[in-house]
Amino acid sequence: MTKLNDLKSTLLQRPDLRAEYEALDEEFSIAEALIRARAGADMTQEQVAEKMQTSQSYVAKLESGRVSPSMKSLQRYAAATGARLKISFEQAVAP
């Protein structure tokens, strides 16, 4: 059986797939940060939703990248998980 990382490495050798994957990098990094904040707070999506005064399905959409979160949503998520929202810009790496 092929391991996920091996499969990912193989697929990313294709220029068309690599371009698509890299185009989604920012969305994945936001979703990953949200999930890490929730996991670090040892909370369920339902608990975060309750503190945010929203639905669990909205929290799931935020964490999956299916919706683009507003600044206010990110602030509410951070407050709900006891985290501090920090946004930064990094220099793009030249190809």
C-alpha cells in the first residue's frame, strides 16, 4: 500500500497538479491554523461554535476551507479557542 506522503510526492511531480496545489496553499494554511488552535484548546467543533455563537457546520466549513473567513470570524474563532490572531506576510520564494 502506498503511503499518503509517497503518493503526494509522486503527484506533485506533475507540473499541472503542483500548480493547482500551490494555488491552494494559502487556504490550506488558514484551515490548518484553525484546526491547530482548536486542538491546542482541546475543544470540539461544537464547543468552538457555541463560544462563537454560530453553528458547528460553520466551524466545519471554516476548517475545511469551504468558506473564506472574514477578519471578524477569525477574531471570534481565536477568542473562542483562547488563541491570539496573528496575520503575517512572507516574501514569496522565486521559482
